[in-house]
Amino acid sequence: MDSVFEEIYEKYHQDIFQFLFYLVRDRHKAEDLTQEVYIRVMKSIDRFENRSSLKTWILSIARNVAIDQFRKEKNKRNIPFSQFDWKNIDFADHQKLPEEIAVQNERIRLLFRCLKMCTVDQQTVLIARFIQDLSIAETAEILGWTESKVKTTQHRALKRLKKFMEAASEKEGGHHE
Amino acid sequence: MSKKQFSEKDLQRLLREMPLIEDQRSKDEVFHMVKKRLQEEMESPRQRRRPILWPVIASIAAMFLIFVLSTSLLFRNDDLAGSNQAELDREQFTMEDELPEIVLEENQSTTQDQLFTNEIKIADAALRTAIYEEDLAGNEFTLTLNVPDEMFQNAIPVSVIVQDIEGRTWLDQYIDVMNGINEEELGLAEYYPLNGTFTLTDAGSVSLNLNSNHTYTMGTAGETMFFKSLDALKYQGIAEVHLFENFEPGIQLHHEDEKLTVYSIRPTQNTGYLLYETDRQVFLTPSPNSYETIGESFQEMKTGIEKNELAPSIPDFVDFKIIHENPDTLSLSFSPTTEFPDDRSFVYMIEAILLTAKEFGFQYVHFNNIGMDHFQDFDFTKPVHVPVAPNRIQLTLQ
């Protein structure tokens, strides 16, 4: 077995997979894209030269792989914020959720849905910071941004998430009452 | 569940509670798949160099369009479906008159926001979106950045007016704009500042030293967008960017063997301008395709590019033809019976034509038989000067 593959698998495989899973929201796609990450890493590992940390370098490749994937999927564009139909916001459970999320409690399921309402950059920051538990500096390395840009984006992402979470809980409250 | 309030801390805690998701495949299984794909790639000849591929596609597209043009579809006189299309286009182009309440709420910045962000308001008093010579006072000039849309499909030029400041170069101010721009407010992707340092070398060129942790050359989308971001320097009269990576000359590209040390920027890129709509506004956006003739670009501007989510900037029912081209001035003649769209779409159309003319090297466009002498600030009785820069935004640097 290739030694580069082996090292990356042992150290970072589950990080890569989880990062991609939350970005593309589908186990099978995450599996495919994880393979693509290995291919790109193995082809360009000689250019790594201890840039940042190996982990953030690999995750930045994973992010690029996900962006390339989004571009391939035409209708993947985010719902424009101003055109969002707040009155008829549909958070009902019939929307297909990955199995791993569907079995979670109501708040986690809701959060997973609302995460999608954030921009791709905002989602990346939230996933890196809170799901992958990476520092601001590490997140900045993945995105190739300054740390202040990560902080700004994190703040805006949480603000947006809050709006959608509250709108959704109000809507669902209305259903039950 | 009744209506709940979530603090940022609640959300952070909740995000940390998201389940750990593991790949259930074994190491051998993953390795087998990766190996298989690597072998497949080695066996099938790959298009390694996009610069070779693109001219081929462009030539095929150009030949196709020449054929289409020769069958006089572009400047046809009959316009059977005109009025129905007019209705459709009116609906399509007048959606930004009102923004829902939520956007207004969003604009009420919190204290924390004010710490981080700069106030950007869309210049909406007039319908014109670009910056024209007459908009600039003697000590003012424009700075333009190409900002990616969220899917990294289009590079959207946005421009600000700044004043000469003694002791500060245009590049100092350009860097201020890169640091200050709030792309999300515009509905675009977070991109600036670039992860590197610009310096002025001599007239007509700058150098850019990318930090060692930059990620611009790790994927096709990122690499294309990086070069498109440099293309915006053409508005500042820059023709070359000398590239460094961690102070070493040259940057290693994704699919190239040799390092690229100098990136050349074409002053005109022979592209048409179409409409890209974000949740906040419509931007006049260059097509990803370059054409030999401006007529071909006009044709594309009538059809739009669905793949890139670029809507037509010239309604299909508008009937005009090119009557004269000299090095400075493009003369168009509109059919006496042609219809025009509503005011806003009309201005988008005029500006798209002007910006496209600029991309083909023209200084002026003469709009003949357009049925009016003046509209907004356009004086159609004489050739109209092309804009200085597209898509004006207002940016208050703190």
C-alpha cells in the first residue's frame, strides 16, 4: 500500500470524510469526493513543503474538491436570501435527511437543515470551527483567508443560522398549536 | 416546539453536538478505489492543459456563431414572438424593486458588525450602474475588483470611486478596498483580501508574492478565479503581474509542469456583458466566452448562458444592427418598429452594450434610431462614451 496514502488515512481520513459529509450532505458523495481528495493529495504531495499543517492543507484540498463538485451540480446555488419564502418555509421531516442525521433529536435535525441556508463559505467556517473543532488560525489556513475574515464570516454565519433557526421553530410551533 | 430564541453560544454548542460521521469503508476498500481511479486516469489521455482546450472550444463556438449570423438570425426584422417575450422579460427584469423585510433587518448592523464590516450601499438613486467619466471629480478615480459569485462560476467586476490621497498610491488604496469589501453584503463569495502582498514594480506592472499557505492553485475553480481576480487590474492599466510564491519567483499551477512567473492581462477581452442576479442586486457580468466579433457577443447577450446563471442583457425582441465600426466608435441602428423593455431593463441593455463595446476596444457607441434623445443621463443625440468601470458600489473605508 502506498505510504502517503497510509499516513494520510491513519491520521486524517475520518476528518476528511466528516468535513466533506457536512459540506455535501450525503454519505455516498462524501465517499466519492474523499477518494478525489486522496488523488489530488497524492499527485501534489511533493509540493506540500510544510506549508501550514498537513491537516489544513489536506482540508483545503477537500474544500476545493467540494467546490468543484458544487459547480458540476447546476442547481446547487444557495437560495437567495431576499427571495426566501419565510411564510412557507418548509422544515417538515419529509425532506430527505441523511440517515445519520435523521436519527438525531429534533434540534440537531433542524440545525442540519438550517446549515444549508448559509452560504457555502459560511457553512465551511461553521463546519471547520465547531464540528471539526479547528482553531480560527487553522480555519484561515484551509480557506486561505486572514483570521479576521474567518471571524467576520463566523459571526455572520451564526447570525444567519439564528434567523433561520428561529423562523423555523416559530413555523413548527405554529403547526403544533 | 414553540418559538425559541437562540443565542450564538447556543448555536455553537448545538453545532458541537452534531454527530460524528465516520466513513464505514475499510482502509483496503478506500485504497482499492483510489488506486483504481488513479489507474483509470493514467490510462485515459487527459486534457492537461486548458489553454490548449479552450481555443478549440472557442473556435468551434465561433464557427457555429458565424453560421448563425450568416443566416441573419441576429438582426432579423420579423419579430413574431416579440410581445410575448416582452412580457416574460419584463417579469424577469423587474424583480428587485422591493426587498423583503428580512433584508432591511439584516442591514441594521449590530455593534459587532460595525467592528468588522464597512458600509456598502448600492448606488440606486439613478438606474445607471456603471461609473462614467462625468461621475468623477478631478481628484477622483476608480478601483475595480473581480469578485466571484458563490459558485465560483463568474467573476463579477465591482468598482468604487476613490479620491487621490497624497502619499498613497493607487495600489495602497486598492489594497484598502480588498481589505474593506464585504462580499457577502453583495451576495458574492468571500474572497478578498488575496493571501499575499502586492507591490508596485513599474508603470504597467505589479508583483504579487503569495504566502506559502495560499490555496489558489489547488483546484481548477480556484485557479481560474485567481487569474480572473488579477484580470481586474486591467482597469488600473496593469498589463503584467509578476508572480512569487513565498518570495520565490513563479507559482506552480494545478495542471502545469512549469512555474508561471508572469501573468499577462489583456486590456480588452472581447466578452459580452450579461446579467447576474444575487439576492441583493443585478450585476452586469462579463461572459466567460470571448468572441472574434462584437456581433457574436451581442447574440450571446440575447440568449444568456444558463450554465453560468447569466440572464440575457438584451431582450430578444429588441431589434438592432451594427451599421458601422471604426476604431473608436461602434454605430448601431435600431429598427423603427422595435419595442423596448421597461426603464430598468432598458438601462441594463444600454450599459451592457456600452461595456461590451469597451471590451472590444471601442471608445464610443452611437445609438441611432433609438426613439428618444435622452434617457436618464444618456444623451443619444451623439455617440455615448463607454463607462470607466462597471457595477459601482459604495464602500466607506473605516
